[in-house]
Amino acid sequence: MKLNELSPAAGSHKLKKRLGRGVGSGTGKTAGRGTKGHNSRSGGGVRPGFEGGQMPIHRRLPKRGFANIFRKKIIEVNIRDLSRFESGSTVDEAALIRVGLVKGKRDGIKLLGLGEIGYPLQIKINRVSENARKKIESAGGSIEVV
């Protein structure tokens, strides 16, 4: 068997329906759009959310609160989570992603002070709480805010 001899299983691929190609095709003239009306026209059809003139759901439901479009997504990492790193290792964004503590899109990472650590680490991170800074420095580690 060669690559040029491969073909899909019989009946697994249907041909695309060719619309408006003569009366004999079965989908000529109106091309399956019916006669007249908005949807039979080129560019016809209704906008997203249109409910045939009924008051749309996005206007029927009450609006509450405020959505801040400038909100920053800051991932929180606690000191107790840093037990995955060996003594003296450097902890930065790439290292946190590698061990699975940080995932997805983010605008920054903040180190919080929940937990204890008994060995020094070199930390390079966006934000650090005062409590976390004290605990890392008392264990002999260093913190650099990048």
C-alpha cells in the first residue's frame, strides 16, 4: 500500500450540495431558500439575538452590578505551595508553570504568606505580600519583584 493509493471508506464522504445550478439538479432556481422573504435574499437573515420582534432576552432580564473591563487577573500562590521546589532553587513564572501551580492567561502572580517554609529560595515574581516577604527572608531566601 502506498500513500497515493489511500482512499476514504466508501460512503464516508458526501459531496457538498451544489445550489443554484439548474432545474435538473433539484436545487436550482431558488437554491433551496424558498420563495420571497427576508431569508431568500442575499444578505438576508436576522441579527444575533433577534427573537422575531418579541422583546429579546438580553433586554427582558434585569441588569445588576458593574463589570470592570480593565480588571487584572492576578494568580495567587501561597508559601505552602513552594514546598515542591528544592532548597536554593530559583522560583519564577516559568518554574511555577512547569510544576503546575500557574495555568492559563494572567496579568501577574502574587505570592501570599499562607504556610511556612524552612529553607531558602530565590523568588522572582510580580507581587509579594509583606507577610510572605518576611517569611521568605527569615528562611534565608531572597525576593526580587520583576
